[in-house]
Amino acid sequence: MKKIIISLLLITLTGCYTYKPVIDTAGRSGTFNEVRADRITDDITLCTKFSYDTLSDSQEFQAWIIDNILRPASLGVVSKADDTRKNYTRKCLANRGHSVLN
């Protein structure tokens, strides 16, 4: 039983570090007059660091439990967890004027 829990925890934690946002670099939002794609690398780095500084590993794991165990078990009655590093990174990039596709 311990091996199963440890392996699930390791799979979960390694899966948290693989988010690579897909950004539409040709378009621009109505917020800016010029294209902001020249700052993508800096913005991705800063937004990813912000999400890791804001949420701990235990909060990320709790969100995973809600999305993958509690929500299906309750047949969708439990709402989806919004506090994930992926969502924080996506919102940060969107607020900086990038069009995040995934």
C-alpha cells in the first residue's frame, strides 16, 4: 500500500513540472498597440516562478486530489480546483498580454 501511495505521489509531482504554455505569437490583444511576443521567454520564466512561489507542493497535490479523485467520485458535484500552478501561470501570461492556447 505504501509503494502505491509513494508511486502516485511521485507521478503527481513530476507531472506538475511539465506545463509548457502554447502561446499565439502572431496575434496581439486589444490591450497593447504593439506585439508583445518579444518578451515571451521572460514572461514565462517570471510567471512560472510566481506560481511556484505562490502555491506550495501540498496545495498543488490537494488540487490534483480534488480534480482526479473527489470530482469523479461525486459525479461532478465538486467543482474543479482553480488554484493550480498551471492556472496561475496561464492567468499571469494572459494579464501580460499573451494569448495562451492551452
